[in-house]
Amino acid sequence: MKKYNATYILIQILIVIALGVGSGFAFVYLTHMKNPLASGIAFSIIFLFFFWLIAMMATNSYSGMIAKKTMKRELESQHFDNCSTFTASASFTLGQIIKVDVPTGRVAYISFQNPKHCQIVFANELSNIKSSYIKGPFGGTRYVYFEFYYQNKCVRFATFTSRNMYSLSSKQVLEGISKADMFRDILLVAQKPQL
């Protein structure tokens, strides 16, 4: 499944560069600094970093709105009914949505970095469906997920992420494991459609 659209990402990068460089040189111009070229470059780098952080945080919300609209439009035309839905949209991780129509065995997928392209496949085209977590020191974890392979490419959904280590018995991790196991099971059941 295609997670990224190069044109969409390039447009985001160009907007960040234009905002960063424009803001850097505008700041130097408005403050009448000596050596405007060197100061403009220095402040452009600072503003680029600032706008890049904002863009990374805003991408999930802005691109997520586009992706949700695209998916809704596509799924209405494809008659997806009573779907199980999971949305992964934590900050600094790839936002993505999966919808599983168990009775027909169809799976819809959209990535926030490819928000205008909703992909629909049959669950029996997926392989290596599993749920797990990445082990950390002292038996803890910072990352719980479910994943599958489609055409030899891994598609992974985080059900729990943190910058800090959590015990496997913590409420947050247990909830993440429960979600991961549930969606793994939904995908496995969808591989044998009932219609």
C-alpha cells in the first residue's frame, strides 16, 4: 500500500523552505541588522527549523482532514458498511487510517502523507498479520503495534507510542496491546469473507 505521495511531500517541503527563508530575511530587513546576507542565512535556518517542527505537528491534523474526506467519499461509493476503523495519528508518527469491512473481506487504507488516494484491497491479499510490541529495557516498551504485509511491503499501525518506557502491565500498554490484538483478529476474520 502506498504510504507516501512524493509530490505532496515536496509541496510541504517547498512551503516550509519558503516560509523559513522569507521569515529569516524579513526579520533581518525589519530589524536593520548589519551584514544582512549572513544574518539572513542564520535567521533563515532558525526559522526553517521552527516551521519544520510546526509542519510535522500540523501535518497529521491538516492531512488527516483531507484523508478522512477522501476516505469517506470513496467508501460511500464502494458501499463499505459496518466497518471496523482504526486511526493512527500520534504526533511525529505516520498518520493513517484502516477500515475493515469484515463481511465482504475488504480493507480500505489511507495515509496522511498520501491523503488523496484511498486504497481498497481484499483481506486475503494480506499476509503475516500480527500484533506485537518492541521490547525495551527491564521488560518495558514504548511501542505497541499491529501490522501486515501487502505485496511484500510492511504496513504497521502503532496502537501505543511514548517517548518514555512503560511497564507491560501499565494501563496504557495493556490498552495498546488489546487494540493491536483486536485489529489483528479482525483482519484475520476478514480473510474469510462471509458473503
